[in-house]
Amino acid sequence: MTTSTRSRTSARQAPGTPGAILPDALYRLDEAAARMGWGAHALRAARRRGLKVHRSGKRGYVVGRDLLSHVVGGETN
């Protein structure tokens, strides 16, 4: 396996594997929940506890910084 093939293969994630949350990225709610390893109940609970959700049409989005801040309980820069 060549270096370029190996790096592309290792960059892929198995389905259902949590991924990184970048502070300056925008995530659909379902994508954010999947990256965090949350189910529907955990996502609803986070929203009830104040996770800031931005709506556009029928879709909901969360900014990575808001999600990280919600999880760690403080500001992230």
C-alpha cells in the first residue's frame, strides 16, 4: 500500500464512528448527533438544556463552537 493510499484509507471512518467537531464548522443536527455518538433522546436533552440551534427551513444546524461549549460547560476559542 502506498503512502497516499494509506492516508486516504485511514482518514475514512466506519459508519457510526464519532468524528471530530471543529469549532468554526456548521453541522446539521443529525450529523452533530452522529459525531457525538448521541441518540435522539440525548440530542433532545441537549436542546432542552440550552444547545443553540439555528433553523433554515425544516433543517436545524448547530455551530461546532456552540456544541463544544455545551459539552464542556464553558467557552471554547
